Amino acid sequence: MSIYREYDIRGIYEKELNEASVVRIGRALADRINGEYVAVGYDARSHSPVLFEYLTQGLNAGGKIVLDMGLVPTPVNYFTNYQEWDGITPSASVMITGSHNPSEYNGFKITIDKLPFFSDDIYALGRECEAMQIPEKTDRQVIKIDAVSRYINYIVNAFSHLKSMPTRIVYDCGNGVAGVVTEEIFSRLDLKTKGLYVDPDGTFPNHHPDPSVEHNLEDVKALLEKEGDIAFAYDGDADRIAVLTHKNNIKGDMMALLYSMKMDKPTVIGEVKCSQVMYDELERRGSKAIMYKTGHSNLKVKMKETNADLACEVSGHIFFKNRYYGYDDAIYATLRMLELVQDGIDLDAELAKLPKVYSTEELKVETTEQEKFKLMDKIKELLKNPPADFPTINDIITVDGVRINFKNGWGLVRASNTTPVLVTRFESTNEDEAVLYEKSINKLIKKAKANL
């Protein structure tokens, strides 16, 4: 059951994701899909095509026909749900990807009726798979579709006004699948670009494809210094983006503030890790800001529920409903950022206008899968009567873990839905207080652990 996670299915190839487990996943999934057609694509990992065949076997056994899009970025996979293919509209899509995980990992991101399939639905699927016999093989029913060309044409048409802009653009695909589409898009728009590690290679020979880790940005930063005006980096399946200028590594919450400048009082959803500066600045502009749970699946569902225009995660998942379909797409986010530059917006100058805050990166506290949620319950209990030396609490937000608001900042503790850790983050307008919040909350976590 450990492969069935909050947002997707993820595990180690052969050990956990093998013919027996994946065929059963396909068969159980087929029963949850009303229509006949399921679009399936995969990332650059060497075992992704093998998992495609296993998954297809299970879907076919459940009476579904697979639309095979081959090697694609995750956003292209999502895109197929909004397209018609010779009169066929898929009822679901599955992306076979290990995202930014090490090369031995793989997994499945599932969309049904244009909405993410996640949380309790995934856990129920897992329980059914565990009890299921492997279905017998049926005739292979697969139709090839050219999702990549359709997506590229869409993006090129949507951003034709960027053609031949003079900005020098450098980017790093990290040997993930972004390069499957970036090269042709940039070429057809006649952009001045230079790319690193654009060829898909699931062994990731140059660096790990996770742009939220500073170390993985060293090469693109060096290229930006020499030859670029702006830089972009992508994760393994191209649904997360990093944006770099000569002065800033722009996190997802600050990207949302920049993107929203060209929208008319948008509704913007952020996760609990987003800076208070983002929420306050959006409200100051007359926009509506909503704080919600971390996780791409959670944010997509909340966007649909609230009819929001934009959503973001600090890690670089950016979701546009404004002029787009409402899912996270790092390629689309790249072109929207270039629009701002073309419109004369000085990204660094806009960020410099914002209140100065001191914030930590995500800090992780090791625990176990069994203990992490019990720990959170104990922390909530301790916060009802905090220690005498604990900073004065203004209020506590419990939409996802606990975000404790203090006079000049906040601290967050939440259980990760994907790994056995508690995630913490701290922010204040005063550097010493940011350190105080961190020390006080870590002390509380230690006390909670001791009292379990």
C-alpha cells in the first residue's frame, strides 16, 4: 500500500511497480472511468515504456482503449483531456512519471473527467488492487495520437506576439521531458535561447531534475551570468518551474504576484507555505487571496470550486485558469513570464517594492509514516497551552497542518503527504524573530515527540 500516495501513485520500478502491480492498477482504474478512451503518456525514464505496456494491459482488460501519446511532459498529458482526437475525447488521462524523484522511481498521475484522481480515491484503488487477481491478457487496443504537435501549435499560436523578442533566454531541462517541446516552441517563436541538458535521459547524468534545490541551478545560473537576461529551469516532468534573474531566484508565490499584475483583480489561491507578503499584496491590490492545502491535486480542485484565475505553490507549480485550462504547466508559465518582460515589467524592480521579510526554505523534521500525523495532533494539543516563553500567538490556521501567526510573522508545521517528515517554514519582518519562531516551534516539536 505504500505506493498509493496522497496525490499520485509512486514507487520503485520492479520492486514495487512491476507487471503484477501495474496491470492491477490499470484494471481497477478502468472501473472508475465512465468513457471508453484513456490517454496515456510517459516521461524519459528507461522503464516508463515498460510500465506503459503493463498499464495498457490492465486498462484493456477493463474494456478501455488507450490513446498513446508516447514521450511527453506532464502538461501535455493534461492538455489531451481538453482536446478531440478524430472525434474521440478522452475521459481520463494517466501520466507515467517519477517527476523529480531518483531514476529508479516511477509513478502515475491520474486525471478523470478533467479532475485529479487523488487522496481517498487513490487509497481505495490501492486496497482493491491488493485484493485483486491479475487479470488475463486481452487483445491490445491502442491508438497513437500526436499530442506533442497539437500542444506545440497551441502554445505557438497563443504566444505569437512574443515572436522575435530581443530578451536573451537561457534554460535548463535537466534531461527531463521539457526538451520534447521547448526546442520547437522557442524556434518557431524565433526567441534568442540557449538550453542546457535538453535531451531526455532518465538517468539524469548532469544533475537531479529538481529546480527547487539550489545546487541543481548552478549550471543555469553560470550560463545566465555569461549569456542571458533571464533563466528558467524545469523539473523532470515539466510541471514545475524555476525563474531566475541576475538578482533573484523567484519562488512560486512571488511569481504569482508578478503574473497577477496583468490580470483584473484576480482570485489567486496559494498554499500554506506561501509568504504572507503574497496574500497581503494581493488583498491590497483588490484581488481575492485564498490560502489552501499544499499539493497540486488540492489546488486544482480548489480552483474549480472557487473559479480562481491563478494558483501557486512555492516550489514552482503554477496553475493558470486565466487564458488557460487550470493545471500546472511550466512551459506555459515560461511564456507568461516572458510576456511580462515584453510588456516592460522589470521583475527585479517589482520584487524590490515588496516588504522585506526573512524566511527559511522548507526545513524537514524526520519522523515515520506511522508517527507523522500523531505528532501533528500532539502539536495542536500543546498549542492550546503553549510554554510560557513561547512567542505570543495571534491566531492559528489549520487548513493544512498548523500555520501559527505571530505579531511580525508566522511559523508552519505540516505533515508531508508524500514522505515521512514534518515540513516547517518560518517568516518574519525581523530576522531575529524569524530565528526565534524557528527555535520555539522546533522545541515544541521535540516536546510533542517526547510525549507521543
